[in-house]
Amino acid sequence: MPYTDIRVRHVRTGPGRLGGDYVLYWIQAYRRLESNHALDEALRRADEAGKPLVVYEGLRLDYPWASLRHHRFILEGMQVNREAATRLGLAYWPFVETEPGAGRGLVARLAERATLVVTDDFPCFVVPDQTEALARHVTVPVLAVDGNTIVPLARLQGQGPAVTTAAHLRPRIHRDFADAWEHRASATPRVPRVARSSLLPPFPVADLGDVDGLLARLPVDRSVSAVVGMPGGTVAARRRLEEFLARRLTGYAESRSEPSPPEAVALCSWLLPCSVLLSFDADDFVSASLDWLTLPLFDSELAIATGAFTLTCCELASLEADCSVLFSFVALWVWFTRLPTAPFPMPPARAVLGASASAHALSAIANQ
């Protein structure tokens, strides 16, 4: 079995429709037309079937936490995808719901004209329910493709119990990374001639050329406004990544042990009970000014990567640092080496800790 086949889950099996007009790729989570395993699989299936590929990307009004911020971010990404599809020669059908429920059943109707459907196998949010609902209402095969990680989730999970700790997960990543990297998604998709087309959608296409005007007409929550300077789409994402690599990682390997004041806030995501992920900017102090003491010691295979490292300890471990830390209990534990300059809501008194805190104490506070 080809390595990439492990990413494919057959949600609805059966023969493809011989008289179908196209292969349908329904974008739900991997909203990009590059480095996308689901797109690669859809192109391969279109080539095998001798059919054009249609890329459908929709935006409904009633997804959880729908807001002006999320809508703008997604719409800006759809603008980029439309341009990318044009360069690739693919039919791109964007749909933006303008009234609640207006898009209900649309994907199923598109699927009934298709030879088969390929979609994203994202395990969270509304995606699993949407995929299963489509499979119940169509008569063509539905394939869901895992593009969540470099190493396929099926390889990380294996045949044993669910992986719940970083100590168990890391060896599986190390074991499979080389093969997975060799079979990574195509940075530039290979588009067969038969997959190219200019097929037009059977619904009004969203006006992506005027995002402001489109948003002004949509009944979305406007109390959560868009973030200035944070546009959506792969172009903006790549620019941000390049900036990070150029400004934050340069010289990190040589200077990470030099004591110097941090230039940025350090964030720490706590994965209780005691698994800790820390990330630092290039100029942050790590070793000299943050001297970690652990009782007992962290595991001997502690991995340190450029820009970030992971610490995994047992239940009784304690962490000590020569600076005070502030924990704010929101969705994640947030750790500041110094207070941010912007106004920040102060946590309850019990959430302010000193320079030392045991894992038991942190767990107790988290459970209050």
C-alpha cells in the first residue's frame, strides 16, 4: 500500500459514478491550494477518473463562534485560493451564505453531479459531523484525507491505546518522520491536464473582490472585530513565517545561553498534569537566566529544538526560575517573563504565583 494511502479514510464506499461531470474537492479545514494532502489526493483521483477537478469552498453563517473577525480572515483566504486556482487552471467555486440556511444541502447537490468527493479529515470543530452528514445523503464515494500533520495521525495512533503524553508521542514521531517527510504534500501541486477546466458553478459566486462590501451585507456578530494587520490566506501566512525565521531564529543557536533581557513575551502552554511546551524568541534568555531545577529530573531524552523545546516531567516534579511568573487561566496557561506593555486583565489573586510552583499546586489551581 502506498504510504500516502494511510491518510485516506473511506467515509462512504462504493464505485464512483461513471457519468459524473467532475471530481469534487470540498475544502473544509485545509484552506489552501498548496502543501495539501487532500488536494493532492483529489488531483490523483481526477486523473484516474479522467475528469476535471472542482474545488468547492463554502462559508456558512452559523458555524460556532461566527464573527466579523473569523469571516474576514476566511474570506481573505478565499481570495488567495481563487487566485491560486486560476494559476493552476482549476475550477474554483466559492460560496458565501448571505442568509441563514441558504446553503443547506448545496454540497450534497454538487456531490450528486460528481464521480466522487474528496474532503478534509479534520478531527475537530464541525468538520466530522459535516462529513458524516454528507456521506448519509449522497450516493457517491466520499473520501476524507488526513492533512493535519507531517506524520499521519494513523501512524501516530497505531493499533494501541490513545497517546496521551508527549513522552509516548515523541518516539512515534521520530520513528516515522523520515518516511513522512519523504511523502509530504506537494508545495506546488501537480495538476494533470484532464483536471483543468473552467466549469462554472450552479449557484451565484461570492464577490470576493469586495470583501468589505460583502461583509457589510452579512448578518454576522460584529462585536468581535477583525484584527488589523493580520490578514488571512497563505500569502500572508508565508510572509509572517518568513519574518519569524529572519528576525527571531537568526543567531538563536549561538545566543540562546547568553543572559540578556527578553525582547518579547514568552508563552507557555501547559498540558496538565505535567507536560510543558515553552517557546522563546531569538533574543530571550533561556539557560543562564532561567535555570530549571526539577525534582526528579526531566527525562534523559529531553529534546531542544531551535526556537522551542518541550519538557516532560513526572507528577511530583517542581519548576523553579529566578524570575516571577504570572499565570492567567484562560484557554491555555500563559506565562510571561515580564508583564506586557498593553493593558492586560489581571487574573484572580490565586492565579498569581511566585518563582516556584509545584505541579500539584498548578493542578489544584487549575481545578478550582
